Amino acid sequence: MMEVKTLDKPDERRDFPRGHLEAVHMTDLDFAVATFEPGWRWTESVAPLAGTDTCQMHHNGYIVQGRMHIAMDDGGETEVGPGDVFVISPGHDAWVVGDEQAVVYDFQGQTAREFAKK
């Protein structure tokens, strides 16, 4: 099997308050480029869509631009910026730090198809 898609023609664009993502869906991989504007915070912009208090998705990501702060439900916190690769377990909040938009590449199994969906 071989699959090739281009981000120039994403399978889906999902808009949410202060941000959006564009995704390509493949057999065993969803790849999304998420853009978060200054002031974006998961608990304010996505929680009403997800229906949970914190993000319950697993993320494998890479920060292209901007900075984000991540706070885990268990109390752990970190900040990520350009060039950082990360893995985040379910049970977290995240928000844009500063006045620059954050651009994040998110590599997932098919669970990413549910991010920011009603």
C-alpha cells in the first residue's frame, strides 16, 4: 500500500474560536496543521465543542511557530516553542503564549478526527 496526499488540498478544515486546523486523513495516520491565534486556550475555545473539562486526546506534535503552554491534569506543566517535538497524554489544557500565532503539526492515529468536533 502507498498513500500520498498534499496539504495544499486538505481533506478537511475545521474552524473553532481563535483557530482552525487543516487535516489529511490516511489509512493509519491523520496529519493536521493547527493554527492557534493569540488568546486561544483549549478550555475556552474547544472544551465547549468536546464536552470535556480538559483535552482527552493524545498528541504527537511539532511546533513550527509561536509558543504554547501545556498544563496536565496531574499538575505537570511545560512550554513548547519552534523546533520542539512533543508527546502529550490525554488530560491537559493548552494555550498560546504571547502575541504570535502558534502553528502546530499534529501526527495522530485516527483519533485526531475527533479534535474540536461537536
